[in-house]
Amino acid sequence: MKRYSVFAIAREAARYHSGWERAWRSPDPKPAYDVVIVGAGGHGLATAYYLVKNHGIRNVAVLEKGWLGGGNTGRNTTIIRSNYLQDESAAIFEKARSLYETLSQDLNYNIMFSPRGVLMLAQTEHELRAWKRTAHANRLANISSEMVSPRRVKEIVPIINIDGPRYPILGGLWQARGGTARHDAVAWGYARAASAMGVDIIQQCEVTGVDRDGGKVAGVQTSRGNIACSKLCIVVAGNSGVLADMAGFRLPVESVALQALVSEPIKPCMNCVVMANTVHGYMSQSDKGEMVIGGGADGFNNYTQRGSFQHIEETVRALIETFPMISRLKMLRQWGGIVDMTGDRSPIISKTPVDGVFINCGWGTGGFKAIPGSGWATAEMLADGAPRALASSFSLDRFAEGRMIDESVAAAVAH
């Protein structure tokens, strides 16, 4: 793999950019691999990368039924933060956030990480108490966050209206080292680095069945032939239940659409991410000037990747009171992503009832921010055969044992 640098750009410019090589290989599948990862989104690609980098396991294939990064990785609103209440959540999201800070250098690929800060608004007395509690928990967990006053909120976000009659700003939880990154670039960077280390990334390869030898996995059936493996990792977000059913077990997840939209581009007006959990809306401004607006998940199970007018209207109507200027903007585009939700709104990183089959799912609406930490922890699990400390609390058996990691109650919203 040729390294990207200013000198490489100058050299290729001199020869009309004729010497650039493909960012990653597109090989045909081999008959067998040590590890097969289903899902070439951010989590699956990060898992493959850290399997090679941290554990030296190179005979790995990542299978994708569509195109690389074409699922939720390319359909999210790019928020990165780690100011969660529960210790287990805070640990894995802080691992991810810290890895994001140096990921461009690690991958030799510009993921456009922007530590612009994340502000969680308190618009009710209940929320204000909750954020104070979270700030104290973050301090104990060595995570940098702080409570800020309404006046400070106005200084951070000048366009905000702090005196709304229904949703006044009572304060906020501010994580200055949170921010955003370019979602496509994260997937492309991991794919390029993993491919260069020998991982086979096989696109247009749909898994249609899972082969078992007794109670152990033997391989997968795909649209491009059968592939044998000794370990299988399912990392397919909203389709996790479908793949689990093929393998012969059930998951405590439900799939719903999460919707978002972007406005027409405007001049820079907001240099941070703002999350308004009372109205279930959040907003940031992209490098192109678009206002990136997200809302909650649909209230019914579905597999659609389209947005609905009703949900967008509900989100924007509430945000307009907090950000009056957006009432004059035109919507540029709207979309949905399929997310998988657990009962406690925390992920599953676990062994399964089938020997050799592992699962990474249930990130719900907060998957993008977790990609590096999730990949790191899942690679550890695949290498060892069981999760290590970072992911051990997110096992499947917690639902039978009542060990919930309830971020839905702690955060009011699990974004």
C-alpha cells in the first residue's frame, strides 16, 4: 500500500494522477478462512483491522451483500461522544473516542475528525438533574465533561434561543473533546488498511445460510459459493436477527428505522453538535454548510431506509423553537437507516449458543461513535474466544440474568 502524503499528491499531480492504486483489493472468495465477518460497515471493517493489527490473525474475510459502507455507516449523523452514565458504556465509548483522535494517522487516511464539542441540552428540571449526575459519573470515570449554564450555552451556540416558552434552556452537559468525523471516510480508511494487511473484503456477496457441524459453525453459504470458516462474526446492524435465525438462535433485538435530514447549505453558524433530548432532536453543521438534523427512531418495527414526513415534521417542529433560524431553511434530502434495538438500549458483543459464532449488534442509534472501540473489543473476543473486560458486560446472557446496562433510562435517549 502506497502511503498518502503531501508529497504523494504532488508527485501524482505531476503525472496527471495516473499512478494512484485502488484503495482496497476486490478478490474472489477463497474456499476457507479462519474468521469470516459478515458486514462491511464500520464495525465489521474495524474488527478485521484490529484482528490483524493487534492479534496477527490475517486469514480473514469480510463479506458484504451490497457495497462497502453502504448501510448505517453511510446513513448516520456522525456524532462522536463518550459522556454516558453507565460505567460499561462510558468505557467502550471513551475507548472509541480516544481512538478517533489519532485514527487518521493510524490508518494513513483522513477521516476528517473534528473535535468541535458536543452539547447536551437540559430543557427540563429532570434533565438538568440527570446531566449533573452524568457529569459526576464522567468525572469518576476520567472522562472530561462539564455542566454549563444557560449563559454559557448561548456563548457556545449563538444561534440558540434559550428562553423558549415550552423548551427553555436550563443548562447543558458539554464535552469539548467530542465532535464528528466523515462517516464514509471511516469505512474507507479501515477497508484500505485492512486490505493492505491481507484481509479479503468481498462485496456483492450475500450470506444466504450458515452451515453447522453439530453445535459448531462450519461455514457460510453465499451468493458467490460456500465458504468454510472456524469462526463466524455477525456484524450486520438492523439485519442481525435475520442472520441469527440462519445460524439457529434468536436475539433480543428489534429493528426500526432511524431518520435524519440535511438542509440546503448556508454560511457557518454553529461550530458544535447540539443534542436536545427532550424533543428528541439533534443538529450540527457539515463542512459543506448543510445543517445535519436527526431525530428519534420509528415507533414500530420495520426495515425501511426511507424517511417519513410525519417523523421529520415532529422533529423539526420542536427544533424550530430552540433554533428559530432553521424555519427559513429548505430541506435538501432525507433518509432512514435500519437500527437494531435491545431492551436496555446497550449493545451485544458476545458469544452465541452456536460454538464459533459471535455477534456484535444492538448499537441502536449510537453505532457510529463506537466504531473503533467496538472493533477493538470484538477483535479481542474473536482472538480469545470470549470477550475481555471492555466488552464482557455486553454479553447475551445479561438479559437472562437481569444485568441490564440501561442507557435509555440514564440518558433519556441513547444517541
